[in-house]
Amino acid sequence: MNLFETTAHAAEAAGAGPDAGLINLIMLGGFVVIFYFLLIRPQNKRRKEHDALVGGLSKGDEVVTAGGIVGLITKVEDDFVKVQVGDGIEMRIQKSSVGATLPKGTIKSLD
């Protein structure tokens, strides 16, 4: 008898029942439904909201960018907006980097 070697005798595996394939398909379908409702649907909703935000930008809106820069839109172009971030300081940023619009008067309250 060897102390470092063990021998295991297993019973013969029972064959999978005829419903095993159907159960696997139901489980796979369940995972697809779960992923749709937990990942895909919320992401599409956020994308649509952001597209509506970017499409509705206009001169005079107070915005905050994805980088945290707060400013007032002075000019709207095709893919870019000019944002006044200080007295006489304007930056050209991509529309897609605008994270949110702020209520009117927010910039004055920050000063």
C-alpha cells in the first residue's frame, strides 16, 4: 500500500435524461434575457438620453464637461461647441464630451 497514491472507484455516471437539452436551452435563454434587462437596455437608454442632450445644446447653455470643466456655450458648431470658461477664455470642445447642462445662474453662484 502506497501512502501517496489513492485509488478512487466511482460509480458509472448516469446518462443525461432526454430533458437535459431542453433545460440547457431554457437556461441559455434566461441568461440572454437577464443580460438584456441588466446591461443592454439601460446602456441604450443612457445613450439615447445623452444624444438628446447633445442635440439640444444651444448658445447660452451652462454645461459641465466629462472632464469637470464648467462653462457657458458661446457658439455651437457641427461637432464642437465653444465654451467660455472665464473672462475672455474660450475653449473648443467636442459636443460628445458635454456631460450635463446646468440650471441658469449656476456659474454665477460658483464665483
